[in-house]
Amino acid sequence: MDYCHSGRIRRIDEAAIHRQLDSGAIVLLGPVAVSVTGESFNLTSEEVATQLAIKLKAEKMIGFCSSQGVTTQDGTIISELFPDDAQRCIEEREADGDYNSGTVRFLRGAVRACRSGVRRSHLISYQEDGVLVQELFSRDGIGTQIVMEGAEQVRRATINDIGGILELISSLEQQGILVRRSREQLEMEIDKFTVVVRDNLTIACAALYPFPEESIGEMACVAVHTDYRSSSRGDMLLQRVAAQARQQGLKKLFVLTTHSIHWFQERGFQPAEVEMLPKRKQELYNYQRRYKILVIDL
């Protein structure tokens, strides 16, 4: 079909744009471009933004539309989508007859941009004041971002995570909730830790101490950042530690706790006596702290 003077981008003068950016200028491009024969063509702003972000190897692309990101059926904003998830959202909306809303057009561009190397694409609303500041300068944002990889990672800890772990657990140690650990002790035991990291901030951690001769492991030093305690990070850690325990051939997992008894019980842990602890752990058990012992069968 001949769309007359609707066009597509064939070339971007990257060198000219870089010169302006290097001199401290802000480059503004409208949705009209000129062909080599001198004709003016109308372009979609989403395609201009997408192609520019890809060509300039941008860290992120930001789109404004009428809705505050992508929402679920009950109106909850989805804070993060991977490109495949975003593509499914596009297909679902197209199946409902939505081909050209601002959200769908931007999602198409965001998927293409992310798959071409742009790490993050943010979708926010132009109808609310201050959204750009809230999206960029709060940890979770208020719109939807399409990301190449999760802003949050659950992984085994490395020596570089020690500072983050110490910062996370220090307040809990001061309250007596966790046993104090020195940097030297952490350095020796870092291979036993799993961390949840979000934007270079350690927001949760837990350690697995195996007792293979008795086929049991201890889940210890469980800590979640105060801003994320109402979320599922504790469950993520529990699932990851339980999976590690199974891989090591352990049959049971136990915790010693004074403050989180009900949280663990809600997840299947059962009260137990000191006698069921591994021999080495029984010798170290602190009767003055009166830990509650909880066990789960893996």
C-alpha cells in the first residue's frame, strides 16, 4: 500500500548528533525528515526514538504516553518486563484490536531497542507532574521499564559483595536479631552466601551451611532490606537456598531464629528440639539466646 508521504528511517547522521551532544547541546528531532530527493516524509516519533537509541548506543530510552506504563487487568502497574514478555503484551493488545495506541507503539519500539542493545526503555505518562523525576530517581520507579536483563539478580555471593552484606546485616546485628559476623569471617564464608542485588544495592542475603554427614543444612544470616520486607525476596532466597541444598544431596534444612518463627512456619518449617541438630551445631547451641529450631523436609 502506498502511504504517500509517510516514511521510514533510512539513515541517521550520527556524527552530527554526537558533535552537538559533545558540545553540551540537547538535540531535538521532530517527526519529519527529508529524503535524498528533497521530499519531506512524516515519521512516527516512536520509530525516531527507537532508531536513535539504537544508533547512538543509548543506555535508556524514555517514552511518554497517556497511560502510566503497562497495567494488569486489575490496574496494577507492571514495573518491569523482559522483551519477550513485552512482545506478548503487544500481541494480547493487538488481539483486542489495539494496534496504534501510544502504549503499543512504544512497546514495539522498546522491544526492538532492547534486543538491539539498549539496556532499558521506560514507559511513563505525560498526564502526571513529576513522573520523570520519580521514575529515574526512585529505586522502583512508577512506570514500566523493558529491560535486557533483570534490574534485580539472585546469585551466589562473591568477595565483592562483602561490603553490601555487612551494610545490610549491621542493623540486625545491633538489634541482636543476627549473630555478629566480622569481615574476616565473611571473607572465609562468602561462598556459602546467596544475595539479591538490585541496581548495585544488596537488598537481601542468606547463607547455607551444609552438614553432609547428617544430610542436613542450616539456612542462616537471612536478612532483607527494610524497603523490601513486604515483598517476595525472602521467598526467593528460601527457594534458592533449598535448591542448593538439594543439589548437595541434603534431605533437610533447619533455621535458628528468635524473631521470624511464624514466617518460617508459614512456609512449611516445623518446630524441633536441640537433639535433632547436627552434632557440631549442638555443641555450639546458645541456650541463653533460646533460639527456636525449625526444620523442613526437602
